[in-house]
Amino acid sequence: IYFFSYSLIAKSQTADFTYATSSGLFCNPSTIQFTQTATGNPRGFVWIFGNGSGSNQPNPVMTFNNAGSYNVKLIIIYGQTTSVVTKTIVIHPSITASIGYDRNYICKPGAINFTAASSGNINTYNWDFGDGSTASTVGNTITHNFASQGAYNVNLLATDVSGCSASDKTVITVKSPSITGTVSPTSGCVPANASLNATATIPAGSSITNYLWNFGDGSPAVSTIANNKSHTYNTTGNYSPMVTITTSEGCTNSYSFTEIGFGTPPTNLIAYPVKSTICGSEQAELVAKATNANNYYWDFGDGSHRNISDTIVKHKYSLGVNNILVTPQYNGCPGSSAAFPVNVVGVIAGFIYSNSCTDKTTFIFTNKSQGKLSTVIWDFGDG
């Protein structure tokens, strides 16, 4: 009876465990939840995971950072005996995936050839082309037609035979070629020889087969293979030149240059100050008028300059005599200049102030006024 009873107790004390991952897969790196399922009443647990780590918890979590086979041993400790179970866990190697393509920019709707590069024994390639279309392939190549212009986020998910996966993404752009340009000069006297240059961004493998130049002055448009063209403007006026490109794929786009204007020298200039002598507290009011002028360039005689379209300008001076020069212009074409003086007399008030860190409430005011001062009155603003 004694031996029979002991045999029953031993059989009811059996070590066992289960293990699982959150994804159901065992891909490197893999975090595994172990759960002991021993029978009887265990008093202790000894886990040996086969990767140099162990645990005494009943249901430990262990991360395996390297692919391979691991013999996981669980020792169950009972009151008078122990029970051992060993299971082999296989951690599959991680895989890589990347997207290749024959081009990632096309200038009109069309087809792109994709190639997936990956490691491991790939079972399926899942493609999302970002335009609402998806596909699943066994082979690593696929062609997709993008039906309209836009920027498309293409995603690839590669899955191997063990269920491990890797992803990659890229952007495919379908848009017309972009163009910028420069023109020089933008103003001056006729006849004016303007140089126009265009710079375009086009898909790889494409080329520009034609530049069509419209100079905006009524002259016939000119086609060139080069990206630059010179043109002589013989008539006064403002112009908006344009260039249109055509690529080897038949894509087109246009660019409008900055407005340019050319003229003739203005005539009959009259220029004078409203008052030739002013007080330092005043602004000088200066007048210039010329036939056909649409701009006046002022040299105020004190080191400052200004371009204005009005016939009247105001300027603040220091004390003294200032020799002023004004030049009328029509679309940047200068006429004859005129000069006259303005005398600034009297006084101009001014001061500076400071204080110190030792007495922040006490300020030192220094009078910096110009002219011959007869009276100085300070108002400190505190009554």
C-alpha cells in the first residue's frame, strides 16, 4: 500500500509549460511569454533558457536577441522531489526588404517597374502603391501603372516561409517638369538686348527636345534646343516673356519670366526744393518732373539714395548744406540729371541716457542736440 501511494503522488507532480509571442511568430528578436503548467503543488521554479539567462518566476518573459535553436529547461521543485521538462524553441532569423525601381519620377501618367530585394526565403511580396491599388506576388518584380499626377507612397511588405516579415517604402512622383528662369537686364534703354535662360527639372533618362521662346513683344516665337536665348527689344514698353519646354516623353510646361520694361531717356526735367532753407526740425520737400519719366532716382547728398515713382519726395537731414542730385528714368533708362542745394539751419534736438547697476533709479542724460543752442528744457516725463 505504501509504494502504491507514493507512485500516485509522483505521477501527479509533472513539469510542463507553454510559450507564446504577441504576434504568434518567433522572429528575431523575439519576446516570449513562458507559462508553467505543472501539476501538483510546486514550491519553486528554475528556468534555464539556453541563452545564458534564467529565472525563478513561475511565468517569466524572456527576449531572445539572436536567431537559433534554444533548449529551454524548466525544473519544478516540489516538497520531496523535482520534475524537469525541456523544449526546443526555434527563433527564426530576421529578414530585410527594400524597394528598387527603374525610375521614381515620371512627367506624365505611366508605368513604373519595381523590384524587391530581400534576404531569407520569401513566401510573398505584398505591394501597396498608394493610389488605392494593392497586389501580392510570389516573384520579386512587378509593374504598376500610375493613372494620374501626384505623389504616391509605395509600401512593400515581404514575408518569409516562417512568417517573419520586413517592410520598406518609397515615394513615386508623377508631375510635369518644373521650370525656373532668369532674364537680364530687366530694364534700360532701347534697343535692349535681353538674355533669357531656363532651368528645368525632368525625369532621369528624359531630355528636353525643344524650348519655345515667346518674348512678349509681338515678335514670332522662336524654338531652340539650347536652354538660353537672346532677344533685342526695340520698342519702349513692359513685357512678359515666356518659355515652354517639351521633353522626349512628350511632357510640356511653361514658365513666365519676371516682367521686364525698356524705355527712352525722359526729357524736360524740372527739379527744385519747395524751400531751399529749412529748419532742422523740418523735412525737406523735393520736387522733380520730367516728360515720360516713371521713376526718379534721388541722391540726397548725405550718403543716402532712393528710387520713387512719385514726383515729390520728403527727406530728413542733419544740419548743414546738402547738394542733391536727381535723375529721371523711364523703365530704367536715365535722362539728364539736375542738382540743387538745400540748407538746413537751426537746431535738432537729441539726447542719450544711461544708468548703473549700483543705482538703477538714477539716470544720466547727455544732450546730443545739433546747432547753436540758446535754451535747453528737459521734461523727464514724471511730472
